[in-house]
Amino acid sequence: MNQSYDVAIIGGGINGASIAYQLSKRDKKVIILEKKQLACQASSAAAGMLAAQAEIEQDGPLFQMALKSQAMFPDMANELFELTGIDIELVQKGMLKIAETEEIAIEAKQQVLFQRNWDSKIQWLDSAEIREMEPALSPNVAGGMYLPNDGHVQPEKLTAAFAKAAVQIGTQIRENTEVLSILFKNGQVKGVKTTNGDIHCEQVVVATGAWAGQLLRESGLDVPLYPVKGECFSIKTETPLINRTIFSDKRCYLVPKRNGEIYIGATMIENTFDLNVTPGGLATLIERATKLIPEIKDMAWERVWAGVRPQTGDGLPYIGEHPEWKGLFVAAGHFRNGILLSPITGKLVADLLGGKQDPIISAFKLERHLETVQ
Ligand code: FAD
Ligand code: GLY
């Protein structure tokens, strides 16, 4: 088997798959190395919200990158469908960001003014107006913000579509292959050592999500990257209970999927890779969700799951080349928004490997936290 490539991508999550797709489009010979199976971690646990405006409340490089990435979805959905036949289930009905109390509503109205700088169609809705849009909402909610551009996708299907499209234009994927270390010679990447032998290449992209810190540390680099576990559950309804995503805050949202499931998430538990779903976590989610949509409690239970978000010290991802080791690139730490950011991450990283650096990524560079392990 040929073990020489232009680029080895470590990690078969949504970011690894998107980067592989964009690199293959640029005629690079690429291999994805995945410890287990494609999309087996955060990229299948995600709710798939494209919540640039619900999740990010201030302007800056992350917000601007999120808006750009969100705008890429309609074309990307068509492009991937034409290439692979996979429908990523893009839903563009918008999101309602709920203010549960009058106190929260005061702050939320300030957000409406800020978010209108980016989209004049954003509106504040009072309790009656918001219930006209979504009649299942509790009469106790004070109101909310309508964000027409914050849609959602099916994240596992999007990862599969990126991967399948990449394979169709030359990428190879090796699952059940863990990368143990990165190989260097004279400050230049020479390949990776895996559980299935060495791979030779001059460029490596670390796209291992919450595990990136670990792999980089083993290579002598200390970058603050840690897991934040999120537990979710879903119910299934025969007729739609809600039509749009209901987003209360970062610990409670309901996303109505095309297959009739409503994803309800998610807890935030720091510093654990444990994927068990606990009764305590579920109880909190159920309590919060039924306060918003009381009928939830009578709906058919579907499933539970958990995943780990890759968080960084300052909430910004790492996208860039190592300042000293030529050929070592990182694309990790997308925390709560890795699905939303995946189209643009693929493009920015593929450009970077080709020597073209978009100014937006200077905010995400590795050096901002780089410490060398002695
Ligand atoms: P991952 O998907 O974690 O992939 C990393 C891969 O690397 C894994 O498959 C792992 O097995 C592999 N790996 C690790 N170490 C090695 C090694 N040494 N060798 C080989 N392979 C290795 N984002 C949104 O945009 N919208 C949402 O609505 C949303 N909801 C979320 C809800 C929950 C509950 C969670 C947990 C996350 C959510 N996210 C959401 C965040 C999003 O899921 C992540 O930011 C994104 O999936 C990260 O993708 P990734 O490819 O970087 O990492
Ligand atoms: N973005 C949703 C979550 O991380 O739970």
C-alpha cells in the first residue's frame, strides 16, 4: 500500500472531512487518519444549528467568520448533493431566541439592535407575537428575537457528504487508525506514526477536536484545549410541534429535524471525555425544555446521546501553522460552533496549505497560547 501523500489529516470529524474535500479540489493527494470511525465524536453529537447570531453576541473575527460560513451553506448543500447524492437536510426557517423573563427581555432587546447591523430582518417579538409564530410555546415566555438566517443541518450527514465528496476526487480514508505522533526532521514535518504504520508527507493537519491538545502535547507543544461534555435527548412527533429552532440560552435549545425528531440539548460539563448520559443531566434538560414547550412531556421518547465540544482558553478556534515546525497545521477548538464553521474552515485551511493566508485567521493563530513543554 502506498504510504506517501501530500497531506495527512488527523481526525475524521467534520473539520477533517471538510478540509480533505477542499484540498482534494486543489489536486492534493490527501489521507484522513481516524482513530475510530468517521464522525464518531462531536460531529455526530451536535444539534447541527447554524446559529451564528444566536450563539455569538459580539462582533469580532469569530462572528465574521461564522456569518461567512453560514452564507456558504445553501451552495454547499447543492454542491455536495450533486457530487454525493447526500442531502445534508439544510433547514432555513430561522430561529427564535427566547427571553423567558421580562428581565432577560430588556437585555435581549439590546441584542436585537446589535444583530440588526448584520440583518435588517431580525425582529423583536412580544409574548403574543412569538406564540403566533410557534403556538406550542408557553404563554409564560416574555418574548424573543427572530433570527431568520440561523438554520440547521444534519451534522452526521454533512460530515459524510464532505468525506464522500473528498473520496470521489481522490482522498483516502483510513478508519481504526490512531496517530501516535508526528514525525519531524530538521524542523520540517515528515509524516505521522500510526497504529497501522508510518505515513510520509510534508504537511499534516491536526483536526482532532477535543483531543488536539493531547496529540500536540505529545509532540512537545502545550496548547490549552479541553473537552466540554454536552448531553442531549430527542423526542419524535407525528405532526410538527414546532417549526423553527427554539433557543433559550446556551444550555437549552430545541431543534426540529426533518425526520420528525426534535433534538433537545445540551448540558455543559467541563473537563471530561466521559460520554455517559446521566439522569441529572437529563432531568435538567427536561425541566428547561418543558418550561418552554409544555407539550414535550407527552411526546414519544426517541434517544439520548452525548459528545465533547473542543473548547480553547479564549473560545476561539486554532487555525494556523505552527510558528517553528514547517508543515504542521492545526484546525481544532471550534467549541460550540464546529458544524457552522466547517465550510469556511475547510476553505481557509486548504488555502493556507497552498500558501494563501486569509487575514481573518490571524486571530486564530496557534502562537497566541503556545507554550513549549520542557
Ligand atoms: P470531532 O468531531 O470531535 O472529530 C475529531 C476526530 O478526531 C474524532 O473522530 C476522533 O476520533 C479523532 N481523533 C482523535 N484523536 C485522534 C488520533 N490521535 N488519531 C486519529 N484520530 C483521532 N456545533 C454547531 O455548529 N452547531 C451545533 O448545534 C452544535 N451542537 C453541539 C451539541 C453538542 C452536544 C456538542 C457536543 C457539540 C455541538 N457542536 C455544535 C459543536 C461541534 O459538534 C464541534 O465543534 C465539531 O463537531 C468539532 O468537529 P471536529 O471535526 O473538530 O472534531
Ligand atoms: N451549539 C450548541 C451546543 O454546543 O450545545
